Amino acid sequence: YQRRVHGGKTWNTSQFEAHQIGCNGVAWAPASGSAPMRLASAGCDNVVGIWSFDVDAGSWKREATLEGHTDWVRDVAWAPAPAGSTSLLATCSQDRSCILWTQPAPGQPWAKVQTVQLPDAGWRLSWNVVG
């Protein structure tokens, strides 16, 4: 945990081991009222980590591990505006697939809702905010 100052603003930074052999991408979850900060990480271990920041402990805690890819997960992207309390996440992988995941409400399990086969490895994802 470190405190940094840049351009007159103070930033707190922290580092933690998300994946044993490397992380290819990270995405912040959309802000949701008083809910804790959350992020998703795309790993070289073929899994996606879902993390939340524990303010009292001052550290990141793993909420969930999403398994479904058979090769490195290259990128992860949260849908920009969750419908109600549902979280929607997309992941793409070296295994030539893109998976859509949902979590109906905080604390509930994540579910794989759709797998799309790609013509080649998926490297980057993004959502269109206008639909």
C-alpha cells in the first residue's frame, strides 16, 4: 500500500497477486452507490478474478473466480451501466472464445450465460454505451 501525489492530487495505490503467472487485463466495475470498489482481472492461468476492496482492512479480497476458458484470458470488460443490481461481464481469451457472465445481485454466484466462438484469439473487449 502506497500513497502517491501527482498533479497536486493524492492517490492511494496497492499491489496484490491476482494470478500466479501473470495478469493480462483489469477492468473497474461501474460505480454503484455505497457498494465497495470492485474490479475484474484477466489471468494467464485461464481464469477471471473478481475483487472487492475491503476499506477496513485496506486490501483487495477475491470475491469469485470465474472458470470457463481453456487458455489465457486476454481481456475483461464490465457492462457500463448494470441493470438494477445485476452485474454483466464479458471476457475474451486465447482459446478463441468470448464469454458473457452475470451476477444477479452482490454476494450471489456468477453464472456463464453465453459463449461466443471467435475466428481467432480474442485480445480486447469494449462495450457500446449507447446500445
